Amino acid sequence: MRSEKDKMLAGELYRADSPELIADNRRISAWMERFNATGATPEQRPALLREAFGHVGRDVVIRPPFHCDYGYNISLGDGVFLNFNCIILDVVAVTIGDGTQIGPSVQILTADHPRDPEQRRQMLEFGRRVVIGRNVWIGGGAIILPGVTIGDDAIIGAGSVVTRDVPTGRTAVGNPARLRA
């Protein structure tokens, strides 16, 4: 029998209230408390980030406060920058490519919920991965929804809600975000 964590990582329906996932969330919550409260120097932060995330490239900067579900599903390329108050709901993989810059209060969401009300009553949920390419700029307050891929060199306007994939080199703005001509 597969664990709820195995189901979660596979993007299948699962319950987040399993003891294993509760323990994983407590671990990252304690880490976030340390990271967000720390006066750590830029030299100390890489070690803190490596404690929490699946992969951390060189010269990654995350300005606290930062929030996530588990941490171990987050992969950050070289030179990634996340400004204040970013949220990553990482029930499945979130990959952010080299040189990507993310503005304050951006939300990257992989957690999704069934459309069937009976499944929601059973507290089931699932995840769809998010992939953000290299050298992407995401403006402050943008929301990236589950299952979205953003291509290299793309720009996401501040406050945009990205519901669909954004091709390489394109700009998307608005709610819902639409590609600019």
C-alpha cells in the first residue's frame, strides 16, 4: 500500500493529514521560523537553504519572510532571486531556472483540489508541477497556478494570475494573464 506522501509526490489524490506529511510540514515550519527570524549573513544563508530545498544553485538569494509547504520539492538554479514574502506551495516539484528574478509577494502554487465536491469533502487534494525557465522575471504579487510552465526569458507582469503556459521570450499580463502581442 502506498503512503499519502508517495501519492502526493506522484501528483495523485492524497490526504495531507497523514502523520508523515504532518511531520514533514512541522520540520519545514521550524526551518521557516529560523530562516525568517534569522539575522543570518549572506554567507550563512546558502547552508540554511540547502537544509530545506531539494536543490539550491550558486548565489541564490531569498529575502525573508519566505513560506512553503515542504521545501524538498523546490529546485532553484544558479542566481535565483526571490524577494520578500514569496510563497511556494510545493506539494510536487517546483523548478526555477538560473537567473530568474521573482518580485515580492509572488505565489507559486502546485496544490490543487478535485472538482468533485465529494472528493473535497474527503479532504483529498493533488498537485501539478510548476516549471519556471531561465532568466524569467516575475513581477510583484503575481500568482502562478498549478501545472503552469513559463519558458526561458519570459516576463510575467506584476499582479498577473498565470493560468496557462507562457512560451519562451513572451510577456504575459493581467487576470487571467494573457500574452502581449
